[in-house]
Amino acid sequence: PKLLVVIDPKKEQIAITEARRMRVPIVALAGSDTNLHQIDRPIPGNDASRQTISYVLGEVVSAYKRGLAAKADRDKEKNDIHGTN
């Protein structure tokens, strides 16, 4: 994997340990009791709140979709410039 997204780092310690061993970046919803030393990109918030989790995951999905669209646009532009399909 290229990235690990974690909602509750305390409950997903095995996944975090494996990701760190494989040098996979970790993004995590980080409550006030989260060990930030293991997280590459913490997202401050209440990791026990369904509303917060839903909001954060919605934003992650939205950003992922925007990234896919931007990559497709770049690939199309590159193909247009080089005359390939």
C-alpha cells in the first residue's frame, strides 16, 4: 500500500506497526490521547465520535477522487502533447 488511513490508532496498533516497518505513510484521526510519534499526518479530532469519523472519511474520499481526476487530466494532457492515446 502507498498509504494507511487509520480512524482509531489505539485500536489499530498492529496495522500501524506493520505500516511503519514497510515505510508506508500513516494518516490518522488523532484524539488527545493518541501517540503522535507513530503518525506521519495526524488529523486532530475526536476519534470516538461517529459524526467526526464520518466527516473525516468523507473528506478523505473527496480528496482521493479529486486526486484521481487531476491525474487523469495530467495523463490526458501528456498524451495530447505527445500524440499518443
